[in-house]
Amino acid sequence: MNKNIVILGTQWGDEGKGKIVDYLTSDSSYVVRYQGGHNAGHTLVVNGKKTILHLIPSGLLHNNVIGVISNGVVVSPLELIKEINMLKKNHICINKRLFISRSSPLVLQYHIEMDIAREKKLGISALGTTGRGIGPAYEDKVARRALRIGDLKNEKNLSMRLEKIVSYYNHQLVSFYKQKPVDYKIVLRDLLPTIDVIYDMIKDTTNILHRAIKDKKKIVFEGAQGSFLDIDHGTYPYVTSSNSTIGGVLTGTGVGPKHLDYILGVTKAYSTRVGYGPFPTELFDNTDKHFSNKGHEFGSTTGRKRRTGWLDAVSLCQSVHINSLSGLCITKLDVLDGLNEIKICVAYRNVHTSEVISFSDIDDWENVTPIYETYPGWNRKTLGIKKLEDLPYEARNYLDRIEEITQIPIDIISTGPDRSDIILVKDNFFI
């Protein structure tokens, strides 16, 4: 049985990690968010009811689980309070079940204004951020000027530092971006009521996790975004501002690698991407419409339509390597139901030189064309199937080929949006 499990995305996010986290935390003690902010959205469907979370770890829907927002996460107190209140309305009590690292940087209104102003200034060269202020918040962290969750416990010091930081941002917003200034008094006014709500949640979360490890508790680490939005290993500059690959677990929690027992990579049975940047298998035909409509490919955070394409095994293999994946979870297999043929991208070719190139060579991505293998589709529904042997032969053949290419096992298959729509291939996740 795997004690401590990391669940991360292998593509450009939106792989369905939230559902898998929810599923695998049913017998866990802790679930930990280790990077990202409220720019990530995890959609959970339990008994037909949909819940969307952005900051609070997905596994907290189980009453026996303690949630941790660790130091690698940038936290908007206003958005966090919204989520807490939303869960209360749905009769999910998180009292004494959610801890927030005192070292987590804050996301505040001036970060949002700067994010939006930059995108507007870039025009057609914009990066396609969510406009949630995540990038500027991480910049403050690296520049050592960030306000952090722990600062909320000292109102006087908070007020003094906030005024200086807002002045720093207003100089740029007004002088360079020609935008309205931010009023620090309004920021402080909106921030102060949140302190009472989360005051008792602010903890040394690294210490909490090490105590849990010592006590042999099961921990699930929940990633946000996907591997190729990683600031170091992604399709730069069209990336997020944190490490969404395996290294983010270590720096974002203070838990070392020897305490990670299993690393699960979540990938869709096809590919999607939100925003701009390289996407070699992108489609613009009826198959794109099929994926968008049947897969409901619209962002849970922004509502933007996702770009869709065939499964990119080149990038998937890269993700296997950089994350040291133990196994794969294939989600949305049911979205492929009804297609006459299914393709897998197994290599890239430069359209001008005909040279086969690697994933790291796709900077000039507009001149890259995918090389495909084509497989027959299936007419039977896979939606809701719970046993591997009940899948259509063609679907099993498709999954077998993914295992051959990636050289790691597919241990979980998701066949629908609900918590129960799962095929557990490898039964070592539960006590």
C-alpha cells in the first residue's frame, strides 16, 4: 500500500486531478496543496452534484481528511473565504480541518490590477494569464517584498508594509501602464475581516506534515496546473509562475523525497490547453467540436474554451521523465466514445527540414507538425464502466499502446465525471 501519494498533471492542466485526489483521499489523513493559487480550478462531481474548488484541497470533501495549504501556494484571503462559505452552505464543515502555512504569500488587489494591466499592454502578444494576480504575487515572493499569511497576525505591521507595497505598484500602474491607482486603505479594509476567519488556521504546516509522517499517516499531495505550465520545465514563456512538476512538492511543503511513496501522473485520453503557447496536436475540425462538447472543455476558473487535440505522447514521455512518475491515470476515456478513429502523436517533425525533433526543440512550434499513429475507435460506451475487462477491445488496445510508449503502467482509468466512475487497475492505493 502506498502511504504518501503525489497527484500531478502531465499535460497543460485541466486533466481531472481534482476527481482523482477526491477519490484517493477517502482513506487518507491529510491532503496537501503545494503550489499555485486560485488560478487553478478543480471540479468534483459527487452523486451528480458539482463542486468547484480553487484553493481548498479537493480531498476535504471527505469528513475524515485534514486539508493543508502549504507554503508553495499563493493565497487570496478573499477568495479563500468565498470557498469556505461555499462549502458551509453545502454542509461541508472545515472547522479544525484546514491549516494554512504562515509562509504562504498573499494575493491582493494590486497584484490583480498589475496582472490585467500587463496583459492589456502586451495586446496580441499577451500570455493568456487568468488575470488573478498569481504572477505578480510570485514575483513579490522572489523579490522578498511579499506579505505572507503570517503577517495577518500583526495588524500594525501589516498596515505599514501594505502602504509601502501599494505605493510601489501604483508608481508602475499610473506612470507606465496608465491605469488607476489602488487605494491601500480599501485593500486593508477588505483584508481585515478575513483575519478573524482564518486566524486559527495559520500554522507551521511543515511541522504538521512531519508529525503526520512520523505517526505513519497517509498523505495525498495535490498539484495544480500541469507539468508543461511549470516555470522551469514548461513551454516558456507560456507557463504559470510556480513549479507544477514534482520539485514543487518538495519546496512547496518542506517534505523531502524519501517520504514520497508513489507519484501518479494524470493525463486526459486526449490533449487540451487553455491560453496561448505551443500545442502541436491542436485540432480545428469536427473532432475539436466533439472533444469540446462531449468533454465540456471550458475552464472552471475562467470559462474560456480549451484548445483540444489528440494525445501527445511525446510530451507525455517527457512528463514521465521529469516527474519520475510511478504510474498513470487516464481520464475522460469516455469522451473518445463514438469516434471512428483515434490518433496518438508519437513524434514531431520540422515542416521545413523534415527533421524529427524532440519536445525541447518546439520553441519554433508553428513550424512543427505531429507524426501520428492511428487506431480504430469504438462504438460501445465506456461511460461509467468500472472493470477493465468490460472495456471495448479497441479501448484496451489504445490504453496498451500508451503503456508501451511511456513504459509505465496505467493504474487508474476514469470513465466519467462522477466520483464512482473509476476503474482501479492497480489496487495498492488503499489500506
